[in-house]
Amino acid sequence: MCGDDAVSEVIGFSLILVMIILALGIWAVHTAPQFTEDLERTQNENILRQFAAFKYDLDSFLAAGNTGVYGRKIFTYASGKHPSSIFTFSRPLHGRFSMERGHPAFQIDGTAYYPVVFTYRSANRYAENIVLELRDGVFTADPYGLTLPGYGNENSAVHMVVSDSSFVPWVISGEEEVIVSYRLERVLQSGSGIFCVFDFSMR
């Protein structure tokens, strides 16, 4: 009789343990990925707004035309960085920022000037991967399909450019915060339009 009681306790404990494992498994398969996807979508939208604000800051610099003036933009990731559970799993939410020279190059008095290109690529697993790009004043977001127009109009093109001699390409991944510093060095005029020469750095 005592033996039967012991067996019953073992069976009961085993059934409870199986139910707990099943519940945790269902949670990990269904609830956790949805939570992570929502977090990643929030991050994407947050970075999108920050890029749009960055374009507005540069537009303001160009409109003022004041050379020698410094500006700075701080890109931060969405809050709630890494969802976790009792399994201690995590999803990398960090994206990849890069700053490089675009093409074609413009030659003015023997010096090459290039359109500057800022790019952010998300590192999401569940939500849509996005690519944000600010190229010579034109801001595009894929797959959102958003395009904000560049500077100037049909008659007078205004280009945001960097000097070939002073520009340093940057690639930053996995940081919580990315700081872009910039300064309007000079404004040049040529047959191709007005060139606003910036000095950029990223860290």
C-alpha cells in the first residue's frame, strides 16, 4: 500500500512537471516572439523618427547658411532593450549605422566633393527589416516606402557634400547610442548648383 502511494506521488509530480514544461514551451513559441516583434517595430519607428529629425536639423543648417556652426545628433535605440524570460533568451535589436561617400563626385577648383550618405540597417529577426538612408539631402525608408525630398528645386539644386580630403567613413554596430557631429564649413557655387560643404564625424 505504501508502495502504491509513493508511485502515485511520483506520477502526480511528473504530470505537474510536464504541464509546466508544456506551458512554458507554448509561451516561448507564441507569446515571446510576438512580444519581441512588437519591441522591434517600436525600435524601427523610433529610429525612423530620429532620422527624419536629423534631416530637419541639416535642412535648418542649409537654410541658415551660417558657416562654422556646429551641430550634433544623438541616435538612441528604443527602451526595453532585450526581452528576457526564465530561459534567459534575448533578441539582438542593435542595428548598423554607416556614413560614407556617395557618387558621383563633383570637381570644384581641383577638389573632389561627394554627396554624403548616412545609412541605418536594422538587425531584427521578427519585425520587418528596415533600411534608412539619407543621401545628399534625400531621405528614404525601405520597406516603409517613405521618401522626403532633398534640397533646392528644379532651377537651383542645393547639394549636401563632403570634401574628399577630410571625410572619414564610419561604420558603427551594436552600440546603445550613436553620435553624429557636423559643421557647415563653406558654401560653394558652380554650374551644378550650390554646394554646402560639411565636416562630419560619428562615434
